[in-house]
Amino acid sequence: MAVRKLILLTIVVINLVILSFGIIFTPRWFWLLIIPFPLMVLAFYNSYQSKHAILRNYPILGYFRFFFESIRPEMRQYFWESDTDGRPFNRRQRSIVYQRSKNERETVAFGMQSDPQAIGNEWVAHSVFPCHIENHDLRTTVGNHFCKQPYSLSVFNISAMSYGALSKTAITALNKGAALQNFAHNTGEGGISPYHINGADLIWQVGTGYFGCRNEMGMFDPELFAEKATRPYVKMIELKLSQGAKPGHGGILPAAKNTPEVAAIRHVIPGTDVMSPPAHSAFNSPEGMIHFIQQLRELSGYKPVGFKLCVGDKQEFIDICHAMLTTQIFPDFISVDGSEGGTGAAPLEFTDNLGMPLYDALSFVTTTLIKFGLKKHIKLIVSGRIVTGFDLLKVIALGADACYSARGMMFALGCIQALKCNEDVCPVGVATQRPHLYKALDVEDKYIRVAQFHRNTLRATVEIMEACGFKKLDDVSADKFFRKVDSVTTLSFQEIYFKDTGKLVNSHSAFEPQEI
């Protein structure tokens, strides 16, 4: 109270002195009121408002608190954050993407900065007899015996990010980059936009909102789906059950990003918050989902069809496997999203506390598919903080056949991790629908960076494989990767994730079904 009174008294006195000088000497003194008079009005207003206690007690100085709080993320990132401290990606991770996307020097000097004795430190066993791999275009074929149009998928692809969440220039640059380097671009659940059609192979994601293939009631429209799914640039269909950032919640498109163009693509009302339903309306059981996958397969002309999920209740995935065996209908692939994934808007509790982390989820899915004898029919694609060749090989060791990267590709576009994806104010024009922001993203420059990031990441992946003696992807095995689990113990991924499965050196082979 004393501080508030002192501030008010000081400002009043300053205004009275200036006013007196203007009356006594010259009216030119009144110009000096341009600053103290508004401050006096503001101080009196804040002294009697009841919304902000700090402004009521400190009617002028309180604004400094809000100002410094607003720039806290930038101050931390630019001045105090170490190269290994940042979240969700530290500066070293961001820098390697920037360097590879720009074809710049990517080596580091003077040894490792992380502590090799720290709990959680990971490494892979190299070989004293390195090998040479001629082909750097690492790929896997997706499509089982139900599929008539199998697809040769790169092991490193663009993850699901919709037009609407990302800008038109960002989507265009991603697509053109994927076309240049011949890898796949997942559309996200927002549907196929004109900006997705710039030469790249598409993985069309169909979510709970059925955007791009829904009728007036928001239900799945088979005819509309078939018309788009049979287009030649659509190579695979991904049925989205849930995603890592908000499992069981459904996608969120803020009203500010729902422009008339975005709404027309999604078949929704513009200028409104678009909340995807948590669950699908086309089915409500594991058997129903499997039959729906078969329907999508037939409507698409028998292209590869799979589903995406963030694993939660393990029994539900086991039930899905039982449904596959009962119906004898097998998806061509399963996309596993880790709970650490996420590029846009999500409630805090869903982001931090729901869903299974990627390594636990992937090892569980791999083990379950092997036990059911299903792994030989189904390819696994994974996503969740994958930006380096080491990240890629770790998930392959746990059973993945290919992976997605979302935030890595955003970094290649120039993302600075401003953490404002859900506010429509992305400072580099990636995650915004504001023209003055997204027009700053130069498509002709950024699509080259996307392609170079992909190419250099695969080159780095091959270099690690050569150092470890892995002549092909099937040679990448869980018993060659290690993690320090406490102050004195280091265990292999085989011991951590597959200890109850027996010897699982190569998780990509076809195994006989085991008892459940």
C-alpha cells in the first residue's frame, strides 16, 4: 500500500509541476505531459481495478514483471541455456538439423559435451571391421499379400502435419523437398490441400474428423474418399486412431488458423475452432476397425493401408491383434507415435501425462506382433523426436522399418522452437495462417533445405551402419545399442526391452507365433 501511494504521489506531483510551469511560463511545457499524464491515468486505473493484484499494488512497475515474463523463453534460449539443456530439442539437436539442411559443416570439436557416465547415456557398439554400403537410399517395401500397389518407402519421411496447422508456404516447401529427394509426405488429418500436390508421394492420413472425405454430417463418405485415394500421388492411406501429443483427444485447429481456404479443404465452417472427435464414428470395436481398413483398401484400389496410434492400454492393442487373426485381415503397416511427439496445440495434461513413450511403445508393439506371428505381414513406422541418424537406427533396432520426423522437418524449414505453434504468430512463418508471416518463408530456398536435411541424415545413418558393420537395415539389432540405467549398470536394448522375449537380435525377421 505504501509503495502504491508513493508511486501515485510522485506521478501526481510531476504532472502538477509541469502543469504549473505551463501556466506560469509558456504553454510549451504542456508537451511534457505527453508521458506523465497517461502514466497518471494508468496508475489510478490500476490502483482500483481488481483483475491483477500485482498491478494494483505496483500500478506502473508491475508492467515490468509482465514484460520480462513475456521474453523469458527467448532470454533463456539465447543467453542462459546450454547446448544440451533445451527442451523439447536442445541446441545441439537443432543445430545439426540447421547445418545439414544448409549443407554446412556439421562436425564438432574437442570431444563430447554430454557426460558418458550420466544415467540415460546411450551408445552403439562399433565394429573393428567396418563395412562399406554403396546405396545410401535406404528404403523398405510396404504392402502385404492383400496389397496390389505396394510402395517403396524411404526410412525417413515427413510426419503428419496438416495444412491449417502449418502454412501454405511451409507445406509447399516440405512437399517440393520430398519430391526432390524422393521420400514421402504425410498429409496430416487436415486432408489433401493444393499445397500437397507439388510432386511428392503422399501418405493420406484419415482422422476421426474425416477431413476431405466427410459428408455434411461429418461422417465418412466412401465415394469422396475413393475419388481422392485413387489419385496417383496418393501412395498409402493411414487411419489415425490417436497421436502422441494428445492421445484420445482428437486434433485441434484454433479458429484463428481456420481460414475460408482451410475450411473448404476440410469441409468445415470457417473461423471456428475445429475439434476432431476423440473416436471414429465409422467403427467402435477392434473387428470393426479391421473391416474398415479393408474397406479403405478396396476403395483406394488396394494401396497400402495402415493405422496410427499412440499406445495407451496394452490390452487394447492385443485385442486389435486378436481381431486381425480372427478376420485374417492384416493392415499393411502400423504407425506408432510416442507420447513425446507433438507439433501443435494440445492440453497440458495430454501432452505431459498421457500415452506411452516411443521406445516402450515400439518394443511392446514389436514383441506383440511377433508373438502373434503378425510381424511378417506388417511394417512399422514410428515418430517421436527423431532428427539424427542415431535416432533413426535406435528405433530400427527396436523393430521399426521406417520413421517419420515432424519437428526435424520444421527445423529444416527454419523453425526456431519459439513454442508458439498454437498461437498463429509463428515468427518464421511455419505454423501460421497470417500472410505477413508466412510470406517471409521462401519456398524456393526452404525446399532445398528439406531435401538436403533428408539426404544428409541418411548419409549419416549409413556412416553409422558402416562403422558398426551393419551391411543392411536387417542387420541393425537391439543387442548392439546400450543405455546406462544407473550409476554402475549399462544394459543393451535387448536386455531392457526384450528381456522376456528371448533372443531378439533381429526384430525384422519373420518369427513363429508364440503363446500369449
